[in-house]
Amino acid sequence: MTFSATRDVWNRAFHRSGGPAPGPGDIALTALVHLHKIKMIGGLGHAVAFLTTEEYYAGVTGYRYFGLEEIASVLEAAKLCGSDVSALELLELRYNELVPSDDILTAAFEAVYKDSPNAFTPI
């Protein structure tokens, strides 16, 4: 594994592409990055409202794929809150505690990539 390879796979996912024939890692990473990106733009409530149910739960599945179970649970709880603003605010705070920077997400991705590089389409 090289930094360049992981950076390129991450960037590909950021642009919502897993390559011409995405592997399971690409699919999970693309969904995770998309949900996180939308959350960072407008908050957790925005992600819940903006993403389709399919997109949202694909993102949750992406978090689980990379071993981020607690974050996935926070996201599931947020989806179930509906319009309960106070509950969403508390979940937003919890998400921000669990993901103080993108480094948490990239480290989880890099660990999976290191163990299972064949789960990702080569660059």
C-alpha cells in the first residue's frame, strides 16, 4: 500500500466514483464519503433530509464496512428522529465527538485497504 494509492482511491470515492467496476470497498467508501460530505455541508439534519433513504443507509453501511459501528449507530438514530430537532442536535454533537476530523475516517479506510486491497478497483 502506498500513500498515493490510498489517496487516489479516497479521491475517487469523494467524486462519487468507484472506478469502472467498483469493488465492495469502493462502493462502501463512496457511500460513506458522500454521507459525510453532505453532513459536513449542512449538518446531520441536512443529511437526513437531503439524501434519499437508499443513499443514507448505503452511507451507514459504508461506516460499518470500515468498522465504525458507533458512528453508524448515531447515524441510524438520526434517521429515526424525524423532525425532533433537539434529538438531532444531540446526535450531531455525538457524531462530532466521534469524528473530530476526517482523519478518523481515513484511518479506518486505510486499515481496511491495507488488509483487503483487492476489495478496491485498482487505480
